[in-house]
Amino acid sequence: MSVSVVQPSRTAWSRLRPFGAGQVDLRTGFWADRVRINRERTIPHGLDQLRRAGTLDNLRLADGYRAAADSTGATLPFLDSDVYKWLEAVGWELARGPDPGLAASADEVIALVTATQRADGYLNSYVQAGDGEPYRDLSWGHELYCLGHLIQAAVAWHRALGDDRLLDVAIRAADHLPGPLVDGHPNIEMALVELARVTGDRRRLTTAARMLELRGHGTLPGARFGAGYWQDHEPVRDAATVAGHAVRQLYLDCGAVDVAVELGDDRLLGAVRRRWDDMIRTRTYLTGGLGSRHRDEAFGDPYELPPDRAYAETCAAIASVMLAWRLLLATGEAGYADSIERTMYNGVLPGISLTGTRFFYTNPLQRRTHRVLDGAGPRLPWYPCACCPPNLMRLLSSWQQYLATCDDSGIQVHQYAAAEVRTELPSGPARLRIDTGYPWDGRIILSLLETPAEPWTLSLRVPRWCRTATLTGPDGTLAVGAGMVKRHRRWQPGDVVELSLDLPARITEPDPRIDAVRGCVAVERGPLVYCIETADAPGRTEIEELIWDPSREPAVRPRPDVAEAMVGVTVPVLRRRSGAPATAGAIPYFAWGNREPGAMRVWIPR
Amino acid sequence: MSVSVVQPSRTAWSRLRPFGAGQVDLRTGFWADRVRINRERTIPHGLDQLRRAGTLDNLRLADGYRAAADSTGATLPFLDSDVYKWLEAVGWELARGPDPGLAASADEVIALVTATQRADGYLNSYVQAGDGEPYRDLSWGHELYCLGHLIQAAVAWHRALGDDRLLDVAIRAADHLPGPLVDGHPNIEMALVELARVTGDRRRLTTAARMLELRGHGTLPGARFGAGYWQDHEPVRDAATVAGHAVRQLYLDCGAVDVAVELGDDRLLGAVRRRWDDMIRTRTYLTGGLGSRHRDEAFGDPYELPPDRAYAETCAAIASVMLAWRLLLATGEAGYADSIERTMYNGVLPGISLTGTRFFYTNPLQRRTHRVLDGAGPRLPWYPCACCPPNLMRLLSSWQQYLATCDDSGIQVHQYAAAEVRTELPSGPARLRIDTGYPWDGRIILSLLETPAEPWTLSLRVPRWCRTATLTGPDGTLAVGAGMVKRHRRWQPGDVVELSLDLPARITEPDPRIDAVRGCVAVERGPLVYCIETADAPGRTEIEELIWDPSREPAVRPRPDVAEAMVGVTVPVLRRRSGAPATAGAIPYFAWGNREPGAMRVWIPR
């Protein structure tokens, strides 16, 4: 049984195959902790918030549930999707291990969803509680967007648990579609491809492909932010750059990759890759964050990357991981895994508190003052538009699926965490244990627990940020450069390979074309971007009064006061007014906003 | 008859008295041209656009007009205000000289407004065409905002022409107010004070004062951008900094100054001055532009001044002139006139094309690319939300009123243009002619045409940007520094005073705390900020590929190709990639966007 988020079919033009959820076990360390907190705290918190916010009540439209409803109906058309994202997260969690309480809660929610579906298959609480007329506001109604999330939850329950209750609902809802439509918020495209993959029904794929072709001709009415906002300004296979609402663009391109690999459409895949390359080069924050405009949650012009007004929506970072993963599977190129790493640590993770129950919707790289008047305040337990929290839940619940892949030649390890992975290579089963204190420590030890007798290739990603790396194995030690390092040999059980990544604190200069951070530097270590918060400023000086002191070096310093095992960096600074030297503490950016409210900066003026 | 925009009463705690419209005649040169274009092209264009947009039709609610209506009613609640601003502009224009065609058009519009007013005095086409219930949505309804503009138009017609048709309407509409209310968009406060001034009815002043006190307690519902958006977060006399929507804040503070000087409320005046000082220091663009956020048209944090995403709404610059003028009258301090000069040339004027019939709503200091997807495109003939164009009309029609003031000691000249000013000093009439080619030329010659025999003081503003200035008069020549230069003497008809302001092209470095332009310089000359456009880039290089070459000096160069008499600056640059030296042309920022579409920068990277 294949149990991963994205599962290209056997005939797809895809280079790598995902490991399934059951083939990777996170053991201990950084990501195991984050995934555990997601399971134990975030997902239960999510259910509680869905109840409090009335999002579950919105679905109580069926007779049996009406009496229980204490909500007056959804105020936003896309809220059902948050329920589906939560269900998707629970599906992946139950595959990683039983939890009777969680399973019972999910049963209840699935029953609610099932009961709410109309006899004709249509399912959308906002429309059903309203005038009941489907597909009347494709621009802003989010009906296909919600359907897409329903399908993705259904696919997760099918793949992870073999439980088809949601799949039956999803198929009937998808059957209600009158044909290919253009929705103001892409999402349905990738969902239909996944539905085709689990059901074998190629018509879903054809519909998704047609939806892609229909977009880009300016047919969506009500484009108050311009047709580019929802990528309706240029055909998907022509547009040279990303544009408009960041999440919409990235979800659309996820669907485009899914269609492209299934149909062997290299031109379509090429268009997505060109957009991706341009986006990474000209419109991506150091953190992997995407979207520099608040007004329309949108990409800006090339090199328009203000740190203070970075929108960098948590969902856009998640969507970037989803797209990079699809491109990695399709091409096998290590650069996509580099992006996943940068974005997971610095774009996705800042969106959730260390406690797992407080969220950021936007992720600026600078906050000048604690006194915020416009609502961009501290982390919140939920949002009126709550897309990000359950999106984080489903990503974290499937995190280990991004760790490694395989193909006929062997195993590729893309992300590093203490884990055990097992797969069936053409010549037999292989089992690999990874021990590491990554990202705090750069030593990664891979032990072969089981291996076929035939030779095969173990590939390890050396991250692009790494300037000095060595690989020690049965053949000795050698220096390795960035990219995929491949070792083809006849492996023995007990063989050990050690990848050692040097992790000094390093100073990063921005691209000179980024106006907003000209004359600044950032501190990084390993895959992590660092920031200075008021709590770590010397003598609680205002952050804005500090400038970088190039005459001294940053140094690494343990920060158990912020989080267990955390490694911080001490940053040499000068006080702007007096010129007096001082030292500020920097912590990983993902951990900001977890202490007393204050200011924060990633980019420090020189 | 007093004929100026703001006319503090005799008992007001105000230092300077405005010259009336009829006491200053612009003769030739820069501002005379702009004012003439406003009269001959912009105002007729405005009437045409008000017709085309249906804004006049919105008012055709009275029986006699119903048949003529071809509009389905206003789509935005504040559109009536654009009609009133246009009428205000026409009032000032007719005072400057007759124009039978314009007068006839205005008569028609005044008759329309008069007919639309309900029998009970209420007048608002949006509400009247809707449910007819006044004051139900104080937060977003803009009813008192529209009433404020009606009153200001009425005051203009009363002062400029002694025509009280609109004043009768305005008084009846003001009488309909049930008492002091808090409106989501301040404006009514200054209007009521002006109404008190022209009618002598102090109850209007009391109502305005009470409205100021009611605001700032978080009572306005629907604050989706936070209470600070409409300055309802802190009492007007307590708030230490400007906040929220820029035009709202500045209009509110205009009303606060008006109330403060009439009531002798120094604490209230002090609060506005402190906010102003902080705003100029931390939240004002080099151009005088205000408001750095698109999302809510709002001020940002201190030093949050992105050039690319500068909102810098044209109306905010106009409001800044209105507020600075009130503060100048109240205090006599030259710094406020410095601000008016900077903002008039670089904040207001960019909002209107050289032809007078195309407008910018926002005024960024950088445009990276011509290819704009989100609607921030080229200058437009009108906007769906058309607040800026008629606001420009009324400001330009009253421009000469900002030129000079008087008090019992003599005359103060604040702005420089070829003009004749005449006033009655306590000891007799005085008449002064000003000859200058300002702002292109720094020589300003003031000739006394008529003067009392008694000694009096002639005061001239030496702008803060000027590093070398000399004053030559009957007493000889001397170097003078920034601020008001005062000459007290027994003047003779025929006396000539020459102020000579040195006008080299100069390089301006930004405040180091402004993150967004760190490592850049700007070019200025005299009161003008300059910019580089694609059309003037060497070999049409992309603007973004040019960096400043500090080894060479900028030089002055005539630019008759852009506009008559215009003086440009040649800017030494290097090509970023090759390092090859080149020369770019810079033109005054106010003139940008008048040629072929392209990129533009004010701040050039070093």
C-alpha cells in the first residue's frame, strides 16, 4: 500500500518514488519533537478551535445534526476546507500509530461531513446554508478549493488507513462537478490528479488538465486585484513568472506538475520549472518565505522583498514545500530538496509556536516595535481566516515522508533527522538507520541494518549552504561538495556512512538588487536563519539602534533557555549613537515570538 | 471680505493672518502655469469625468431631475464629496477671474445639489437612494465626511464670491446633525470650525470640539484594520504619534488645530504639533509623501518608508499642506512653510500630469518595471474612488493663498513665485511685486510698489535645504541662514530686496534608520527631488542595473524636451555588471510618468 502525500502513478514521467509514511520512522531529535507536539497538542487544539469557531457547526446542516448547531452559519466561504485539512492530518497521524481518542473524534467529524452531503453529491456548507445554488461565484466562492481539500483528506485516509469513508464522499462530490471549471483559488487540480491516482479513473486527470488550460484567459469576473491575482492573466504553460496571490500560484503549479508527470507533458513541466527558478532567484525571502505584499497576499516585482512588510504567509511556505517536493520527485534534482529544507525550517516552522498551539499567519523578517496597531500582533490560537493552522497540522503529520525517496538504483536521503527507513529495492529489502543531532549538529551517521546482496546506490544530499563537508564510509574519507553525493557499492549489513557537515555561524550578504535589505547582513548556521529579538539585545537596547560590527566574529552559543538543545549565535554589534561595541544574542528565526513581546530583525545593518 | 481657505477669527490664538485670494496675483512662471492649467484644463476635465462616472447622476434624486438620471446610483458612499471639492475649486477660480462657462456649469451643479437636499435638511445621495436612514453606519458611511466637503465648498463660495447658495444648503444640512458624532473619516471637524467662522455661530465650534473629544475611545464598530485606522484608539489630545489611515489622521489634526486656535486650547495644539514633529522625523518620505502601507492606506512604523510600495496618496500630501498651513498660521514657524514647499512640489504635484488631465492616486518613489499586474499602472484620467483629482483642483485653485501672510508687524513671504501681493498694514496699504524664475532659478527680487511711511518688517523664508543664501537690500548684502529673515525698516516705494538662493544639484543621504533606502542617495536641487526614468537611462539600460558613481559630480542641464524652462540633473552612474561609467538624466520627480511607460527611481544605490 502506498502511503504518501504525492504518489505519481507507475506510468508517470517521474524520476523518484516517495517513501510511504510507514516506511520512515522518526526516532528522536528536532523533527521527532515537532511532529510529536503536532500530534499531541496541535491537532487536539485544532479540533477544539474548529468547534469554538463554529466551523464544525457550519456543517451541521443534515437533519440529525440541526438541533446541535449553535452557530449561525459560516461567515467565510472557505471554512469547510479547514475541517478537511484537519482530517487529512489525523489520517496521517493514525497511520503513524493508533490513538483511540483522535480516531473517535475523526469518526465524529467524518460522520458529520457524510451527513451534510446532499443527495446529489454536492457538499459545501456555505452554499448549502445560503441559496443552495452551486458554482455561482467561481471567482470568490472557493467551492472547488474546498472540494480539493476534501479529496486530499479522502486520499490520505485511503492511502494511510485503507479507510474509504471520505473517499466515497469525495467521489460523489467530484461527480457533481458539471465539467472543467476555473475556480478563483486553485487546489482542485492537484486533488483531481491524486483522485485519479487512487481510483485509477483517468477522467479525473483529463478534467484537471482541462482546468489548467481554461485558466489564463481572463475569464474570471470580479478580478479586483487584476487577473494576475488568481493567475488568470496568462495561460499556465506560457506564464514566465509567478504572479499574484502566492498560495494560489503555488497550488496551481502543484496541479500543473501533477498533470505534467501523469501525461508526460514536458512543456508544462518546463513552464513550472522556469517559474520556480525565477521565483527562487527574484522573489524568495532568505527564509524561503513567499509573497511580499499585504494588500493582495501577493508576489511583488522582482527583488521586491521588504523584511518588515513581508507577507510570507505560512500557507505559502507550505505550498512551496508541496511544489518543491513534486518537482524533486519529477526531476531528482537536489536543489528542490535544498529549498524544502530552507523553507521547512525558516518558512513553515515560524508559523507555529514552540508550544504548538499559537500561530503566525504572516512571517515578517523584521518587527520594529512591539506596539502594533493594525492587527499584526502576537501569535494567536486561531484566526478568523484559519487556513494556516490546519495546513501546518497536515504538513507536520506527513513530515517524515519528505525525508527520503527511492528509485530503481537505490535510496536518496534528502532531509536529515534521526530515523529509520526501509524499502524494497529491486534486488530486495533495505533498511537504514540515521543518527544525528541535526540541525544543531552536523554529524549524520547512516547505518545499514539490512541490504540486498546486489550493489545499489546510496545518495545523500549535501546542502548548498554547506562549504565544508566530508563523507566517511567503507571506502575512506573524502571531501564532498553541494548536491547529491552518490555511493554505488555492494553494501553489507553493519556498513556505516558518516556525512559531516561543517556548521559555523556564517554571515550572509543579500543580493545587491534587493533594495529593502541593502547594506545589511544576516546570520545563518546550517539550514537555519537567525534573528535578534529585544530579549537578547544588549541591555535591552532597541534593536533598531544596533548595527553590525564587522571587526569581530559571530560565535556559537547553546541556548537551553529558549529550547532544549538549541544552538544560538552571538552577534557582534555597535550601538548606533555611541559606537560602543556590544554583543547581541541571535536565535533561530523559527523560534521568534515565543518569549516576551518585542522587536525582531533578521537583517542587521552594517 | 476675507477670501482664504482658512480664516481664523479675530479672537483666535493665531500668529499670522492669511492673505486673501484677491490679495495675491500670480503673474508668470512655474506656479502660474500650473494654476492656469488647473483652471483651463483640469477643472473642465473634472466636470466631464463627474458626468461620465455617474457622480452627478447620483445626485439626481429630486423629482425634476429624475428623468435625466442615467445612472443606477452611487457604488461608493463618499462620491458626493467629489462634487463638493469640484465646486470648491470653481469658487476659488471664479474669485480669481470671471469665466461664464465655468460659472454656468457650477450654477447647474449647485441647483442639482440644492434640489437633492431633503425637506428636513439631510443631503447624501448614497443614503437617500438607499434606505434613507441617516447616520446608521458612522464607521464606513462617510456621511459627515461628505457634509464636511459640502461645508468647505459653501465657505469658499461665501468667502470668494459672497454667494451663499451653497451656504444655505450647508447650514440646513449641518442643522440636521443630531449632535456631536464620531465619523469613520474625519473632515467634519475643520468644516464646522470654518462654518462657525463665516456664520459667527459658535455652536458649530462647540460641536466640532466635542467630536474631537468623543474620538479615541474605541467606540467605532467594524474596525477591521484596528481602531487606529480611524484614530479611535487614543484620545486626540493624548496620542503621541500619527497612526492609521494617513488622510484621516491629517484631516483630523486640521480640525484639531482649528478648534485649538479658536478656543485657545494650547494643550490640544501642542498634541498636534508633537504628532507632526514625530511624523516629519520618522514617517515622511523625502518627497513629503505620507503613508507607507497599501493595505490600509496607512502610516507604517517609524522609519518604515519603502520607496517601491510607498502609498503616498496624493490626498495625504494635500492634507499635509492643509495641516502645515494651519500650524504655520498658528505658530509663525518657518519649518511648516518648508514642509509646504517640499510637499507642494514633490508630494502633491506628481499626482497630476503635465497636461493636467491624468492623475496618480499613489506616488511611489520607485517603479521597477513597467509591467504592472495589480492595477498600479500609468496615470489615469479618473479613478473609481476619485478623491484625489478634485482635491488637487481645489488646492491648485487656492495655491496663491499659501504664498504669503501678514501680521501687525508686516508681511511674511513663505513661497516664491512671480506675483503681486497687496495688503493693509496697520499704518496703511502695502504692495509688493515678486519677480523670479523659481524653482529653476534661485534669484528672487521683491520690489516695493507701495508702502506706508511707518517702518514695518518684511520677512522672507530661507528654505532649510539652502546652504548658501544672500540678501541684498537698501542696507547692502549679507549672507543669511535658513529660517525667517526679517528686515525691519522704513521702506520707500521703489525699494528692492533680492534674495539669492544657491541651487546646485546636491546629493542627499537618507536617515540611517530607514531600512528601505539604506546604501542609496537621492539627487535634489532647490526644493525639488529628482528621479531617473527609463527614458533617461544611458542606452535605455534597466534602471535597476545602475548604481551611483561617487567619483564624479552631478551637473545641472536644461531639459526643454520634458517641459519649458525645466532644469534637469545629469547623474554619474556605473553599470552594475560591467562597472562601466555612464551618465543618466534625472528630472524633477513631479514630472515623472509623463513620457513613455518605464521604470523610475528616486533613491540610487551607491
